Amino acid sequence: MGKSKKTKKVNQKNIQPDKSSFKLYAGAGILIVAIAVGIIALVMSQQNEAPDAIESQQVVSADVHIKGNPDAPNQLTKYSDFGCVHCANQHVLLKEFFEEHGDNFSLQIMHFPINNNALSRMAIAAALSAGRQGQYWEMVDLIYANPTQWRSDPQSAFISFVDELGLDRDQFVADMNDEDMAYKIVQDYFEFRDMGINATPTLFLNGERVPNPRTLDQLKSTIL
């Protein structure tokens, strides 16, 4: 990750299903728009710099999930890509941290699939779909712990995760094909890029960017 430059504060806002049922974007129009905008974003990717500060804000919706205490005075926001190994490592550190300090901190993941990557978008949809059955964080754990599995065969991988978590398969597949969810995933990506997010993981505490820790001790010394 390159060194960031300071910018002005910005706002943060038991039967295998058919393969066709696992299209992330069920609507052809949405897919075409996503591809077109993705090309534009790739061209502009060198023009953005990660901000040093954002406006700390937790959005309330069915697809937003908060770890820890939602009313905690310390709010962590992590811009993350499921395909990013550094994000996976940081996820482990944050999970350990919250086992001890979850009463005083909250964590919200803002999904940012680098270069609008299609596999990462599918992983986001899988996590959000599991979240609609109350197991978002459990699915996040499985996705981060098994990157090779879902990258090589996402359909089989996500169904195995669904079965491991005891989720309803039909409901999961239906949610994976939710066009509104698919559109929101792409919309968020470009909103975050417009804010200046250009790398993962990018971590903020109460709206102020903090260095990415490599160890649990570094994390504690940075945010406690």
C-alpha cells in the first residue's frame, strides 16, 4: 500500500441448485451497467487517494451488521475486500480483539471489492445473504478462512458454507439473486472510491484513519 496524502474530510456513507441460480446479477441490465462503470473506475483508479478522515456514521438497514456494542463510544470502520489476504489477517486480529473489548467498541465492515472484482462481489452477496438469516459474521469467518475454496468453485463453496451454518438453502439462493442487493454492492463500491478509498484494508476509528496493525499488540496500542 502506498503512503496516503491528507485530503479534506469526506462523508462516509441436500439438492444442488442449478448453476444459473447462482448468478450474482440476475438482471442483464444491471450486469451491463456494472461492467461499463467498472471500466471507467479502472481508468480512474490512479486518480484517488485514501482519505485521512471520514465522517463516522453507522447506517441502519437489513444488510448492515455491527460487531460488538452498537452504542459503544469507539466505532471502527473497516473497508475490506474478501479476496484480500491482508484483510483476512486483520479480520483475525479484530475478532480476537473484540472477544476482549467488544463492550467498548463496535465494528462495521464496508465492502470494497478491489477493481469491482466479480468473485469478491459474489462473496459479499453470500455474506449479506447469510446475514438475512442472522449469520453474517459466521459467513464472513468462513469466507476469510477458505479463500481458495470459494475462488475456485464459488457455487459449491458457498453451498457448503450454507450447510455448515445450517442456513435455509432456498432462501440463501433467493437472496443471492436479489437484484437490489447486487446493485447496492456495486453502488457502494463506486461511492467509496469517490470518497478516496483505494486500498484494502483501510481502517478508521471514530472517523480518523489509523495504521493497519500486523499483530494484536499493535492493534491494541493503536486504538486503546
